[in-house]
Amino acid sequence: MPRGTSEVSEPMYFVLTALRAGPLHGHAISKAIKELSRGRVQPSVGTLYGILERLNERGVITVDREETVNGRNRRYFRITSDGQALVEAEARRMQEAAALVLRPSGA
């Protein structure tokens, strides 16, 4: 289990969130993470592929298809129903945690 939460690290959260829009290949996932996090989360290529491997092993993403572009293999990943449930649960957890800080004093 990653440090920080009981379920997913921040980069994992953004990978799952990016894949909610549909299957993406590694470079597109990286670009989506940068956009979704407003540039705050930018995993290196090695880190990103490690995350994709771990999420695939957990069954929360899966390989959608592979193709060859300009002589290079491109693997597309998609989120599974378990991945969708996981990212939604993590979003609720973060929302509840934020509410503790953002609610008015004395509430």
C-alpha cells in the first residue's frame, strides 16, 4: 500500500482520474495528469510506468489495446469498474477530510 492514504497515492489518483475520460497511452496519461493537477503532479516516465504496472496488477486498470506508431509500441490503458469505485471512494475520503478543515469554526 502506498504511503499517504490507505488506498492510493496522489499520482495514482491522477492516473485513475485521467483514465475516467477513456483509454489513454502513457504519454497522454502524463499530459492529462499535468493538466488535471495544474502542473503540480508530473511523474517521471519511469515512475508513471511503475504506477501503471501496479494499478494493472491490482485490477483497477487494464490494457485496452496495443498499436504500433512510427515503429514504436503504444499501449492504451483503461480504468476498470473496480478502479472507478476506488477513485470515487478516494475522492469522497478527501472531500470528508477537507470538510474538517474548511467548515466554519464551532460547527
